[in-house]
Amino acid sequence: MSTFFYVYIIQSEKDVNRFYTGFTESLDERLAQHNAGSVPASKPFRPWKWKTCLAYTDRDQALAFERYLKTRSGRAFAKKRL
């Protein structure tokens, strides 16, 4: 069985112009953490819903893409393509 690593973008239901980008190995658990207020950066904008999820089989590639999405050009890419 292959393990997947996920890069995700969630969108605030409270402020639809607010997004959060992250990395996880468990999508369901991670969204639950965001919605429970366990993540300080996303806590004020709860509740959250999925916008985009990308699965990788290579952990380093997933982390590199997450880092890219958090750059200025990565945010522009995500806004236009994801």
C-alpha cells in the first residue's frame, strides 16, 4: 500500500477571501484540527472547507510544492489554476 502526502488549500466559510495552504498525511484529521481551532493561524477564520487537495507519493515533492504555494508566485498560481 502506498502512503500519500497531501498539499491542501482550505477556504474560510466566514471570510471567503481567506485561504490557508498546508501539508498533511491525513486530510480528515487535518481539517478537523483547523475547524476545532487547534491551528493558531487558521483559528480566527473558522469554519473551513476544502478548496483543493493534491496527493503525492513523494514527501519531499509535496513539501516543496507546499513551500512554493506559500510564495507570491505560488499564491498567484493557486488563485488562477487551483
